[in-house]
Amino acid sequence: MATILSANRSNVLVNGQAIQGLQEITFQTDKPHMDIAAIGTDERVGVVYGLTRVIGTLRVRSANDDLEALLHSKGTFQIFASLKHVTAEGELNKEVTLDECQIHGKTFGLAAGGVVEVIYQFSATRER
């Protein structure tokens, strides 16, 4: 059976502080690779991995002074997510940590009748 993680019970922290107005966090881990070909055959004998890239976004409703300060200072930070899964036996946690993150840019949006949403683009050195 699939593990259903609940967003409204989960918690996302930047440097140990909750992100006020956080609507969504997305990230992708990419491990590029190259096949090692065997001599005299069309089969591979191994795989060599290159630089692991972790890139993502934080979508925030209105403004977040902490993320703005990190954008302008070019400082590094850590993202920690505690994801909750509720079962008949109780609540289980899955933890994800993104280390040495840096914000590289942002997208600002304001629609008629809505509120400001800012999307911060970030990268991380590792996911664990």
C-alpha cells in the first residue's frame, strides 16, 4: 500500500524556523550518468555518475523577509521537512533535509483580486 504523506500535517523549516506563508515546496534531484561500454559488445559493463544536482522552488504567499534576506546576502541555509503519515497504528514521520541551499532568483506575481505570491528558486548541495 502507498504511503500517503499529508501536507497539512507536515512542517518545513529554513534554518530551524517555519516559513511564514509557505504554499508549496518542490525539488528535484538529478544524478546524471554515463554508461561504460564493454569492448567488443553492445552491452554496458557499468555506470559512472556525475555531479548530483538538487534544484527546487519555494512558493510563498505575500512576502517573507527571511527569504528576501537570504536572496540578497547570497547566504547558505538548510531546509528541513518533517512529513507526516497517519496510520491506524499512529503517526509516522519521514524527514528530508536539503543542505547548503542558496537562493538564485525569484518570480513575483500579483493577480487581480488575489494576493502576492513569490516563487524562490534554490539549489542545494545534497539531499538526505
